Amino acid sequence: MVKQAIAEGEFPFVVLVSDETPNENIRRFASSKGCTFDVVEEDGEYKFTFTK
């Protein structure tokens, strides 16, 4: 989902994950693609907001 949204340039978009492993994977992938994003952790869930 993240890969497709980035490839299609669908900014801004939000992704919610509830585990540490996808949190780390999304961070690495988005950083490698030069994306700008913010992450907020709340009650064990991570909310990624991608702006480019």
C-alpha cells in the first residue's frame, strides 16, 4: 500500500500500523525513497502521515 501510494504520488496520505516491525520497515522504505513523513505513536499504534 505504501509503495503503491508513493509510486503514484498520492500525497498526502496516512498509514496506521500497530506493530514495531512494520513501523521500522515503513520508515526505512520511505526514507530510501526520499519521502517526508511524520510519525505519531499513540496507545501502541503508529500513525504515519506522508507529505512527500
